[in-house]
Amino acid sequence: MLPHPPLLVAIQDPPSRRSVLPMFLGFLSSAPPPPSRPWVAIYVSRTLNQHVSCSTVFYDSSEMLSVVAFSLEGLLGSSHRFLRVTSVYLLDTNHPPYHSIPPERLFSFLSYPHLVLGDFNLHHPLADPCRSLSEREFTISARYLDVAFDVPYYLLNTPGVYTRFPFDTISRPSVLDLAFANTTLFPLVSSWDTPLPSTSSDHVPCVITLKPPAIMLPPVTPHWALLDLDAVGEALNAFTTLPCPARPTPNSLSRWFDISSARLTSLLTSHAPSKGPCPRLKPWWSPHLSSLRREYHKFARISRLDLSSVNWSNMKSSRRTYFKAIASAKKTHWSDFLSSATPHSLWTAKRFPFGCPPQRFPELPGASDPAEVAETLLHHFFPSKPPPPPLLRLAHYEDYTPLTSEEISRALSKSSNTSTPGPDHIPYSVWKSVHRLKPSLLPSLQDPLVRREPISKSCEITQVDNLNRRWRLSRKAQ
């Protein structure tokens, strides 16, 4: 009934006869060895075995079983080569922790993805918030979830979604089947759901879907200094603007201009290579430091829960090792940077030890901080103007003087190449190159040249003024 066949099926309290599990077409079964009864079983799809290597991990208890998948190229679109799935079935006991498997054995720190699932026989308000718990039930379940959150592991269950429906009419539904994912696996989890009906048991199947991580990459920044002008020149020769609307309105004129500008912008962006990573990234960081940081935080959490001398000494030792490794990595990277320094990078090396200069802003009357200074300067150099008249109907204006390439060249020459680009991320230097390669392109964007209907007898705005105003407003907005 699933859209795609499952690759792993974990069963708790499976039907068996003399420790022999039933066979299913297309799956290989794994269970704890006899003589004890297998309380857990994992079925691995043959399709999965054809692509990755799967091995079974046995424990000294028949209520716990793991399957480890290995791939040299990485699993689920990530760099992790291992994936462990652990199935458990907790039985009640009369001694603490009142279950057959202690939580420290279930939730251990692993550097690769780990999924722990099964019938925990626990009631906790995080999984079942509508249930009234006794003090004993909350104490037993809180110990398991506290240990899981300290490692840390994340609970995948949707709160309030029942997984057990008793056959009798007296007992109420509950949440006993839980699933936990460690920090490495949690970004790979797509969903947890119970879409399947009961399989003749009082528990419903739980479906966990894994997928490659959805990494939000930063936006690509074009490197305009490395723009291939030869390729851009060939593309500009074949570039043509869209035909102008026959009877333009303010909306159609803006839409025509925006579409033409977007086509030209995408053409330039496609020929510009993207920049490298952010310079604020730590080039001295390494995977070894990441493992030391995880180890230090692990011992720090343990020492906060149990303030014993052993835990405290382990925490201090891991912290000392972690900080020494950071200092050593910084020192090594600084030495390598100085050994490969060039005359052009000496000022960069000087700025690192001396730091950035303090921020300074001019003293103006009535302005005590940079925000007030900026507001005062804006009001001084750009005083507020009355709002423009409303847009009226546009009509064709035939007696106009078109903008020439020389006029656009003079306007572009007055703009600085180092000015901050606007939302299109294209600086003035690129527009100057575009106009030099194809001088007829930018003047073609003044069609259709229209004028406004006269607002009054003494005021008439031509389309040439309208285009000049639109050009200035667009550059000011950028």
C-alpha cells in the first residue's frame, strides 16, 4: 500500500516458530540467535543489498538488534558512509530502570547516522500530551528521554498520534512505539507517519522516510571582474528586445521594461563566474576539531547531570584538549599564511594582528549616534519632495528627440565603477562594457516613446523627461 516498497522493516515481537522467522519474497531476515526467543527482527530488502553492504550487529540481549548499511560513495546524498538502524523491544522488570535495556545502551554517541526505533512500553507527555500519567510512569519514561536528549537524539513521533489501539473497549489508545534520530541523521529525516492500517495486531505500522538533506545554499554572487567580454559580445549581437506594446498603459509599459531588463540581466549573469566562499569562514577548522568539540560537549552534559570527580576530570581533560587543538590549528594556519605571503598580501597580514579600526562618524548638532547622523545627512542632501502626480493615460508622442548613444555614454561615464550595485547585482562597470560592445542596445529600451496627457495648460511632461526620471529613480532605488 506504500508508493515505494520499504528498504528496511523492523518488527517487534515477531511471529516465530522455534526461533525461525517467516520468509518474505524480496527480503532477508535478521534476528538474535537462539536459544532465546527473538523479540525483534529486521528485514532488509534485496534491492538495498544490491547497492550497499548490510551487516547485522548482535547484542547480549534478544530484545535489541541493529543493521549497519555501508557505502563507499556515501549514503542518502551525504558524505556519511554508515547508517545504523536499531530495533528494540523493552520488557518490564522489577528493578531499576524497570525495563530490560538501560537507556545508556540505547542512546550512545555515534559520528554517523543512527536511528533507534521500537516498542518502548513508555508513556511520556512529549509523545502523548493528552494522557494523564502517574508519577511512576513519568519517572521511568523521563529517564530514557533525558538520556536521549543529552546525547542528543531527537524524537520523531508526531505528538498525539497513537500507535497502539487495544482490542478491548476498556483500554484507551496510547503511544508506545517511539523513534529517535541522532544529530547526524535528523536532517535526513523527511517524515514520520502512520498511513497503513493494522496488521492484525494492536499496533499500527509506523513509516519513516529518509531523503537527502535539503541544504539551503547561499545565493550565488557573480564575479564581475572575471566577466568573459568576448562571449558577452557575441551574445549581445544576437540579443533583441521585445516589441513595444501598441497602446501602452502605465502597467504595460512597466511590464515591458521589466521583462526586457530581466532578459538582459540574466544574459549577463549567465556569463559571469560565481565567487568563492565567504572570507569570514574559518579556514583553519578541520573535522578533527569537530569531533573534539562533540566530545567536549558530551562530557560537559554528563558532568552537569552528575557532579562526580570522574566526570569533572573527564570534562576538564576534553576541554583542555579541545582548546589546545584550536590554538594549534590557528598557529599552523597563520604560519602557512605568512610563509606564502606576497607583497600584495602584507597589508592583509598586518590587519589581522592589529584588528579593524574603530568606527567613526562626524559630529553633527542634534545627532548622537550613527543612525541619527545618517538621517541628518539624508535630509540635508536629499530633502523631501512633494509626491508626483498620479499616472494618467499614456498617449503616443511623435515629436520627440530620441536618446543617442553619446548621451548614454556621457551619463554612464559620470557613474563610479565601485558604486554598490542594486538588486540586479550588476555594477556600472558591466553596463559600460555592455554599452561599448553594443551601443544600440540601451537606446532601444526607450521605445515606445510616449507622453502624458497634459495635467494642466501650463504643464506637459514628455516621454523623454519620463524616461530620464525613470532612469534616475531606478538607479536611486538600486
